[in-house]
Amino acid sequence: MAFSFWGNCVNSVMKFKIAIIGTGNVAWHLAPALENAGHVITEVYGRDLDRASKITARLYASEPKIDLDFSESQAQIFILAIKDEAISELADAIILPEESILVHTSGAQPLDVLGYSSASYIGIFYPLQSFTTGQKMDFSEVPLLLEAEDQAVLQKLQKLAKSISNQTYIVRSKDRKAIHVAAVFASNFSNHMIRISEEIMRRQGLDFDMMKPLIIETISKSLQIGAKKAQTGPAIREDYETLEDHFRFLNFNPELAEIYRLISQDIIDS
Amino acid sequence: MAFSFWGNCVNSVMKFKIAIIGTGNVAWHLAPALENAGHVITEVYGRDLDRASKITARLYASEPKIDLDFSESQAQIFILAIKDEAISELADAIILPEESILVHTSGAQPLDVLGYSSASYIGIFYPLQSFTTGQKMDFSEVPLLLEAEDQAVLQKLQKLAKSISNQTYIVRSKDRKAIHVAAVFASNFSNHMIRISEEIMRRQGLDFDMMKPLIIETISKSLQIGAKKAQTGPAIREDYETLEDHFRFLNFNPELAEIYRLISQDIIDS
């Protein structure tokens, strides 16, 4: 009985040796989450040793590293958690051991950006979440979007992903681009609407706190019943008098006025 | 001791007799909240008796009413909770008793829209929240924005507001317009960004659920540390390659592409 239990454990929780390349927000959250799930983080690479050390300090026994020669590394999976624009160059430069899997964590970059690397296999391990260094995050709620051409590699990435998250998806590069655009609207742009709201209130010397219950209620309702049904306000009512009045109010910033006009029109049209 | 306690009660919780004019989302939530606070809802007016009865059915002893002759009403405060475009006409038509206070609940309409009514005093009682009939709402968390020219009337409105909400603000019409524009950005427009995100995912046959943790995290962070600090994504990074790529992806809908371009530009500029 004890033996069979042990056997299940070995099957269901495959442990990996992993190197993290990068020291940003994703690396800061991902490295301890992987270690907590029982994997070993062999090395953390950063251009700056201090930054790499800040992440290894959060881990049990991991080496900070500033050179890209990983030929002697024990790791099987190498996770590139760096800025989009640096991926291609770093992937080309890194020296990897035999049978290594190299993945990146970007929502915007295709799989083949890793195509000229020395890795035996390549893949994508994209956490669909906004990370901030120093802020607590429950990784089990972070959707992980996976891609790999090799089926055995994809299975390994799935096991790795499922060991830290309850939400894993296999997604083609083409779909991942759509998801990234959708995420920009849902996250960056909705946040910017709040930013504009803050600015309007500040300009008038008003307390932005009075806006918070409305935002919380709107977003909760939107996620619960869908954004189409949740919509309210002058545009959906086609209240052109108020729209015109608001447009005139925004005269102090023509860019804002144009954003107001365009989004209102799109609400009316859709 | 009992006497002094009773005295405090009378001073701190002034009870009003109130008539509600309107049968929409605001009336549906506001009428029971007022009654729960100890006020008496004398009548509920609707053009349609069935709709008025649906609200009086939620109250202890209130009359549904389809005519605008309130000359015999016991109410002291008359709350117009109707569509913006109907306020002026209804305010002109309603027949009110002596010493009556007439208020509207709109964020967009000025005080003087009630200027030609038969009311002795006029004011504004604007709940800054998005209401949906049938959905539970804690009124104590709803910010109430008040306005009146007469100081004694303003004090009465404040007592009324404080009896149902922890957040009451005295706001001039000019500021109320700014607040309404700010609310459109923070609520209607952020919701529309989620709507666009839903559409992009649906078009690609992808599960929108994977987007929800990101939205929740983004908005929480935004309200906690401010939207400027909370911003992430290709625009704030000035990652023009990704911006260009997303813009091209949105070719299928030029209006969306233009919204993408304009908001991204505003994020870069601000």
C-alpha cells in the first residue's frame, strides 16, 4: 500500500531541474513557485549579479550567474523570463547542454524566435498575468499558456505547468497573439481608462476614492454577466445630449476628447 | 438615562416622508434602502401601474400611483429617479404640496433643470453607482453626491444621505459634470475594453475565462497603487514592434485598430 502510494507520487508529480534566465517580475514570482512545487532551480541568470542574487536569495540552493555558458548545467528546462526585445539575441547566445528544452514566457513572441538557439527542443510557457515584484501572488490561479512542436516536450511542459497552476492551456502561436491583443484591451487599456478618470478628478480637485465602489461593481458585474449586458451610461442609451456635453467638457485635451468620441461610437455600434 | 437616549435618537436619525418618482434601477434599490433606514415611502409613481406596484411590493405600506398630482401627498421630499431626458418635462408637470423638496438622481443634469417645477426647494441626490434591478447591493457603500442652494435643504439631504450611506459628498453642478465624465471612463469605458477583449477571444474560438484572473489582478492593483504605477504592457514599454504587430492583427476591424492606436499613444504620452 505504501509502495503504491509512493508510485503514484512519482507518476503524478514529475520533478524537473530548471534554470531561470532573467531577473524581472516574472522570474521573481515564477522561481519560488516552481521550487515550492518541488522542482529544483539550479541557476538564475542576470546581466547584473546583484539582481540575480535577489532572486536566488528567495530560493533554497540556487546559483546566481552572469555568463551564458550553461554547458555544465544540470538543468533540463531553461526558462527565458526576459523582455520581448531581448529574447532573440539571448536565445542565440546561450550555450545549452544536450537534450535541453528552452522556453520563453512572452505573450507576443512566436515560437520560432527560439529557432536559432542551441536548444534541442523549444517551447512557450506564458503566464497570462500581470506581475509586480514584491507583491504577493497566488500562482495556482495564474493561467499558463503552453506551446511546443514536439509532443513529448509539450507533455513535460504540461506537467510542469500543472504542478504550479490550476489553469493550463495549450495554445498555438496564432491564437497566443490574439490572446495577447485581448489582454492588452482587458488589462492595460481598462487600467488606462481608470488612469484618465483619476486625472479628470485630480484636475478638478476631487477625491478619487468616491469612484472606487463604482469601478468594483462594474468590473464584478462585467465578469459575472458579461461586458455587453453589464454596459450602462450615455453611449449605450444613445443619449447624444450628454455625449455632446461630455465631449465639450473634454476640450481641454483634444486627445482625450477623441478617445471619448471613438469609444462612445464603438459602444453605440456594437 | 432612557430619556436622554431617546433624545439622541430623535436628533441623530431624522425621519422623512418620501415619494419616489420613477420605477427604474435606481428606484428599485433606493426605495427599500430608505425604508430600511426608517423613512416612510408614501408613494411610488410610474407611467405604468404594474411597474410602480413591483416597487411598492418591496415596501411596507406605499401606494403605487400613475398621476402626477401630489398636492395631497404627505411626503416632504420627492425623488425623481428617472431617465435624464425625462427629468425636465416631468419636473414641470408634477404638482407638489407646500414646502416640498424636489431632487433628481442624475449625474449629468444640472440643478436648474428643476427650476421651473412647483417645488418650494430643489436639490440633487446622485448615487455614484451602477444599479441593476434584481441584483443585491449594499447601499451603505454607495457614494451619494448632494447639491442644494438652500442651506437648510442641503442639511436635510445630508441627514437623509447619511442615514443610508457611509459616503456622502457635497458637490457643485460643475464638479458633478467632471465626476460624471470621470465615471464614464472608469466604468463604461473600462467595461467596453473588456467587451472588446471578449469579442477578440470569441472570434478566435478561445475561452474568455482565462482572461479573468488578469483583469481582477489589474483592477485590484490599479485601485491599490494607482493606475499610473499599475500600468504594464507594450505601450508603456514603448515596444513599437509589438504595437505595430497588434495594430496589424486588428485590421479586420478598422474602428478597433484606431481605438488601439489612440489609447496606446495616450499611454505613451502620459
